[in-house]
Amino acid sequence: MGKHVIAGAGQVGSQVAALLAGQGHEVVLVSRSGSGPDLPGVRKVAADAADRERMTALTQGADTLYNCVNPPYHRWAQDWPPMAGSLLGAAEAAGAGYVILGNLYVYAAPGRPMKEGDPLAPPSAKGAIRARMWRDALAAHEAGRVRVTEVRGSDYFGPGCLDQSHLGDRLVPRLLTGKAVRHIGDPDQPHSWTYVPDVARALVTAAGDDRSWGRAWHVPTGPAMTYRAVAERLCELAGVRNPGVRAMPHWLLRTAGAFSPVLGELEELRYQFVRPFVLDSTDFQVTFGTAPTPMDEALAETIAWWRERLATAA
């Protein structure tokens, strides 16, 4: 068994910690607040991911450092550069493998399913930040200073996904309580949705297999579905009436963005929801012999998690 350090105790980092602890590994879960699951084998530490000296000390003796940090959208320009530099430097100094949780913002607006070899040509400022992070990490790998890989998924859903998920609190609890849903784009465009437990499993798989190093991979993700189709199927599985899905007028998103920092940041990402946005995860699935969780199973787990949460709140 080995030692693994996870920066970020959010929806993905917490599940990575649980998986690794369940396999008998020593796990150090790092967040600003020291939060995360209370599990045997998981040591929760309060630390700033941008503190390179502190992260290097925590990573000493570790097999892998996972970057599962997710700062608020409106703070990416300020927060990501120092955190990315700190984590890359800590992995290098400690001799640990460095596994980065990435996303699809790094690619151009797609005209076909996205593959890992597509050029890094992001149309957004946030995508440019993520592309720079990967280029810096890959350069360090190619220079022989550290082993790195990046695992990219599409929009997340599943247990634990809340306000930063398009299939989170803007969709599931509203449908379960009979309220109509508004989507920021075209609800009838095909879109890839990545199940968070599959994300966690992909990160752990990549960390444990030497074939992963030196390139990016896509998380195993099921066939694309429109936002409307996801809502319809979720209601069918939940046994509730479908209150309907409508498109949010573009002017309304722009207006709301003037008052909400998070909604304001969605404007430059709207291109992902007004045209097909589809991920191809064939490479990962074939190389590592894995498959995405079937959509019905993933939605059923998501419904159960939200119903428990709603019942507790009531």
C-alpha cells in the first residue's frame, strides 16, 4: 500500500479519498478548511494549495499527488496560477506522480466529438488558464522532472454535485419537487455528461498505471444526451411528473450575470450549450479496460442522493 495526497476535498477529491482508503492506502486530504469524509486511513489537513513549501512537506514519501482543486469560476485568474505552480512544484520536489483533474475548456468550440489529441485552442479565458496549466505540467514531464497526466471530463453530475453542476441543484431538486427548469443554452443539443464516481475511478486508475503518464485522457463517459432528454429520463426513473424544461433567454443570462459573479462567468462558456458538445473517451476505455456507469444507474443514484438530502433538509 502507498501514500496518496489529494489537494481539494470537494465532489471529486472526497470520492478519490474514499476509493483509495478503501484499497488500504494512506490518504492525506488537503483543503483550506480541513474538510472531507471521516474515513479510516484518511488524514484531513487544513492547508493552502498555493503554499508550495507546505504542499511539498505534505507530499514527501507519497506515490501520487492529485490536483482536485476547483476554485470559484470568478476567481480562476487569481487563484489557479499560484495553486498550479505550487502543486506541480510539490510533486516534482517530492518525487511523486502528479495527476491533474482537467476539463474540456482547453479545446476549441467543437465541430465533432472531442479527442485528447485535439489542439489546445480554447475560446475562453478560463480555457486559456487550464491550457497553460497543462502545457507547464507537460513541459516538466518532457524535461524528466516529474511524471504527469491529466484526466478530463465533461460536465459533472451525481451524488455530491451541487451548485457548480448543470445537473445539480438547478435541475434535480426542482424536477423532484415539480418545478420547471431553465437551461442556459439549447436544451435539445447533444451533450456529454460525466458521472462523478467515474471521474474518481479514472483518476485512481491513471495514478496506478504507468501507461497514463505524459498525456491527457478522457474520463469514461456515456453516450451524449440532450438536457431535455436527461430531465425526462430522470423524471421517469423517479416516478414524478415532468414539469418541463425551457431555454433561458440569452438576454436574461447576461442580465443575471451583472448581479451574480458565478452566472457572469457562464457567458463565455455558453458556446458549450448551444451546439453539440460531445466527448470521445474511447482511448481510456480501451487502454485501461473500463466503461462508464450506465446512465440509468447513474441517474438512479443521483435521485436517491438528492431525495435523502431533501428529506434531511425538511
